[in-house]
Amino acid sequence: MLRAAQFIFDRLERDDKKLIKYRYDGETRYGNFVTPMGWDPLGGSLSLGGVRLLGYDDVPLFVVVHSPPGQAEGLVTEDLEASDGKILLTNSRDAKRTYLKAVNAGAIGVIFYSEELPATAIPYRSLFLRSDELSYTAPAVAIPRSIVEKIRGKNVSISVSAKRGPKDMPVIYAGSGEGKFIISAHMCHPFPGANDNASGAGLALELANSGAKADFLWIPEHYGSLAFFSDHKPKYEFGINLDMVGENQKLTGSTLQISYTPLSQKSAYEEMLKEIVRDVGSSSDIRYDFVDFDIGSDHAVLVQNGIPAVSFTNWPDKYYHSSEDFADKVSTDTLDFVGKVVLKFLSSEPPIYLEEAWRSKYKAYLLSKLGREDAEKLMSIGRSVYQSFMPTASPYLTRDNVDVFPDTWGAGAAFLEYSNLKTQLAEQDALRIASKAYNVNEEKIKELSKWMR
């Protein structure tokens, strides 16, 4: 990632650019996130009967990110409860939770694969281990579905070589913090990462060099933006996050999704952006849609720092987080579409009727989604800065709580909304509105409240 940051910084043609270095040391806290320990993969392999099947030199994603170094030789099992002294084979997407459960069960290693990806694709999995989790010895690797049958129930050997220790976490910022808009893009996923997220980082670089009237932020996803806003307090009126913006939709099966800002941070600029998307889209065959706010990328960190923000993200993508996310899955047409939308937005003057038109449309939206009483409550409040946390499980999961810690999948946006609304509304009103807005059970939100502190 340091190389990626240097690449962007060297090509950034702005006098106000800064390369800021924070720390990956496994213990520094930004917001509610404790940074993982710095980690560099050096090698790894999978062997069956003394014959090497696959390794890091073939596909770097073979080594699970932040895997402990080590070697394991034993019987492959898919039964977590019976994995003591064995190597667990799993198609779980919840990598850290599954790894911790395997360690608790006595597994000597973990092999991940994916049922959703093409048979030849290796999934990107990561553990985000902190400094207090460096005692684990079970190596973790990932393989394509095509070789699962070869190792199922067999004795295999896996190995991982890696170096761990404090490292610099690079953040690039171009701006004064005095403008209206900020554009963000993460630059942290491992090779190949063409769509996720070389597409967003590259487009942001082109926009910055074009003279677009905005400040720009390139970060390691979530960790970098939380670190940046821990010591920078710029007051922007609106933010746009670029994450997975280049998909060749015919190959990836994606639709460009433009997320709404949260109900508690609505902005007239969102209505202006939607009109521009429709205008540019009228002469394009790029598929797009407007979707509810979620917490899947760095727009959520902008939002929790009081900046109404949306994200441009192609989803779903059949090559997402995999070894087949190469540049052949990228389309210049999709990049051109997003680039034109953002440039037009940044260069447009808001029409004089924007605020009135937005409030009318927003109220109609709230009435249809929430009903009159709750719509009026939301229309009456202003925006405020969120509490300093992200409702994701990884920073909180430990070996001790892994069996009871709730699954945050699908509930994160509702919880984040509730946490902000309750600073301005009665707690029960905030809970009810967040529950209805995101179709998440109130009990689920209250359960998360016990843990996310």
C-alpha cells in the first residue's frame, strides 16, 4: 500500500497535496477502531502427498491477509466442532469470526474458499489481528473452489511466511478543508484489485488533476479515514466516495449504485446529484440505481463526521474480492460515466429552487417510508456529528466473545442512524425510525447497542 500511495502522490498535480503517515501497530485507536498490526506476506504453500498444489508465488491472495506465520500438517475437516488438531476447510465470508472459532476449537490451520466466486477464483480474506492477538499460530490460506475436492478429507500441509510489526499507514490529502466538497477513495486492497479499488483511486486522481473544485482524500479503507478525521476537522457541505466505479457491467453483472445519505443527514445536494446522474445517464447504457445508505465504504466515515456523503459503487460484482479482479473487468465507459457525473456536479451552481424542491421530494419520500408522524420528526431536526465508531464486528471480536458477539451484517446502517438520531430525538423515536427505515428489527439494534460502545 505504501507503493500505491507513493504512486498516487507522485502523479498528483496539486500544490496542496500532503502525504500523512499514521501507524499500523496493532494498538493505536482511531475512532473505535484499533489498527491491525503491520503485516507483510513473504510466502506460503499448500501441498498434498508431498506435491505442491498452490502457493503465494502463484497467486498472492493465497495467503490470508494478516495470517500468522506458521506451518500445519493434518487432516482436512469441514466440521468446526471436530477440528481439534485438524485443518478447517470453510467457505465462510466472515473470516475473523470463523478463524477465532477455529482457534478456540483447536484447529491447527484454516483454509478458506468461496462458493459464490467462479471456480478458479481465490477469495480475498483478512483477519485484521491486533497486537494482543499475535500469539495465534494457526496459518490461514485461501484456495479456489476448483481444488476443494482434491483436498476434502485428505492429509495436507499448509504454510505461511510473513513479517509482522509496526508499519506506516499512508493517507493522501489534497485540499485546504475550506471548500464545499470532498472526494474520497480507498487504495488498500491487495493485488489484483483492479475494480476494488484501483478504479476509484485512479478516477479520483484524474479528477484532482483536472482541476475539479474539491478536496481529495485517498485512504486505507475505514482505518485511514478514521485516522484522518481524528486530527482534521474540516467542515464540508457534501462528500462523494468512489469505490468500485469501473466495472465492465456485462462481465461483472454489476449495477452502479449511488447510495443515499442517511435520513438524519439529508442534503439538498443529493437531489442535485440525482438530477445530474439522470441527465448524464440519458445518453448512456450504463446501468445505475439509487439505494439506501449503508456502511460499506468510507462515505460512512464522512457521514459520522458530520459530512452528508454518498458512494458510487458497482454491485454486485461476480469477481469482487477475488484473484480475478483484473483490469480486463474494468470498462472505460463506466469510468467515463462516473467521471462526467462528478465533474458536472462539482462545476454546477445549485439552482435557486433546489432547497425548496429537495424539501418537497424529501418529505414525500419520508411520508411513504415512515408515515406522517415520523416524517415530521425527521424534517424538524438538523445534522449533527455521529459518535466515533463504526458498527462493524471486526474491531470488537475476540476469542472470548466470538460465540456471543452479534452479527452486524445488514444492521450497521440502522444502528448508525439510530445512534445519531437519539442525540436529537427521544431514544424510542430514534429506535423506531431507524428500524422502519432500514427494515431491521428493533431488538437487533438494541442488541448491537450493548456491544458498540
